[in-house]
Amino acid sequence: MIILYTSPGCASCRKAKQWLKDNDLKFVEKNIFTTLLKEDEIKYLLSRTENGTEDIISTRSKVFQEMDVNLDDMGLNELVQFIRENPSIMKRPIILNETNLVVGYDDDEITSFIPSEVRKAARKACSPNCANYDVCGYVRKEDEN
């Protein structure tokens, strides 16, 4: 199951949500301002990142700047509580499933949520007989080089 963490007024969140719908991928949307994130949920998000807090915390956010905190000085439980009390410091959207985590909206990265068997079938189906081959076939040849 795909989980999509969003906030109101976030253009990237709307893009991600629309992309998931357009690709018929089922997801659960969690608005970080109306749904209090559970401690275990935040710990799980942190455990899935490659660079820890750097991947999901926006140090440029207004709240973060005003708080004058040093994340490196916080213990895990203190950090989790800080995020729960200040969800606006999280980058958005955050999209994850069992195998993928994508922060922000990126046209290429979000395709990782399409099941691999579907991607393989799409690559196999690409042939000179396809109406779109002039575009996608050419792009594929460039990617292979």
C-alpha cells in the first residue's frame, strides 16, 4: 500500500496525488496537519531515509528557522516529539510503500511506484508498430546509449 503524506496548498502534493490516480495506484493520503503522526510512524519514516533527518526535515521552513534548534543535539524520542508538535517542518510530499520512499515530487522518481512487472510489460510492448514509437522508441534508444 502506498502512503502519501501531504499538506493543504502544496502544489507538489497535488501533482503526486494526481499522478497516483492517473496511474491507477491505490494510496492512503495523510494530511500532516489534520492527522497526528504516531511516534512509530515517524520513526519508521526516519528509518527508511538514506540521510536521516536531512531527507525529510526542511531546515528552510519558517517554523524550523524560528525554533533555533539543532537536530544533531536531539535524541530520537526528542526528535520524534519535535516533529509531532511541528509537522510543518516536514518536506512534502512524502510517498512510500514497502520498497520505495520518495520525498518531493519528481517525474522520474515517482515511477518507482509502478510495479516492476508492469514496467517490464510496457518495455516489451514498445515496438515499431506502436503509434507512439517515434517518440518513446527514440527516447529508449538514446537511454541505452
